Amino acid sequence: IYTGEDTLSLHDALPISEGLRELERARQQSATTQNAVIGFLVRRKNLELAAGNPKNKVEISRALDSLLEETSKLGFLAEQLEIKLLKQRAVLAASSPVEPGQTFQDIAKQADTAGLGLIAIKANKFISRRQN
């Protein structure tokens, strides 16, 4: 094999090949994460729509708990807080007891601390509605 200065030897090409494999792994991981987020959003929206029916409150609560557990495992804080907001709204609609640490104030504080201002604003809107 000719290995002059303007050609690549097999030895030179191996690190390039490994870099391409790493890039492909990262691309697949990114696609998996994106699919998970989209799945969470769709499931949460479906639960949000179903939450208006008080007959489904036990099923909705279980589904929200399951979704919350999944997002916690993956570390999706914004989605966790959105689910907590939805769960709190469902609790209010069903007139059930509030779970410790899950008040709108708790959610707003956690969102604000994490720099998730839009979620904090949503939680604060529920707080102001309840005070009026």
C-alpha cells in the first residue's frame, strides 16, 4: 500500500471508522430520547383530555403515577412537573386529598428553581385562580 503524504493508510482510517460508529450511536440515542419525549407528551395530553370525566379518576391517577415514574427514571424534569400539575388539577376536580409535596406552590417553586419559568407561571395561575 502506498502511504505517501497525500493518502491514508489502513492504520489512519481506523480511528475515522470508530468516530463514525460513535456518531451513529449518538444519533440513535438522540432519536430514542426524542421518541420518548413525544410519547410522554401524547400520553399526557390524552390523560389531560380524559381528566374531565370523574368516572376515570382512579385510572387516570394510576396512569399519571406511571408516567411520572417513567419520566423520573429518565430525568425529564420539565415533563415531571407538567404531570404533577395535571395530577394536582385532577385531584382538585375530584375533591380528593392533596398529596404531600404536590401543591401548586411546591410545583411552582421546583420549576422556578430549575429555570422552568413557563411551568412556574402555569402553577402560579392555578394558585391565583384558587385564591379568587
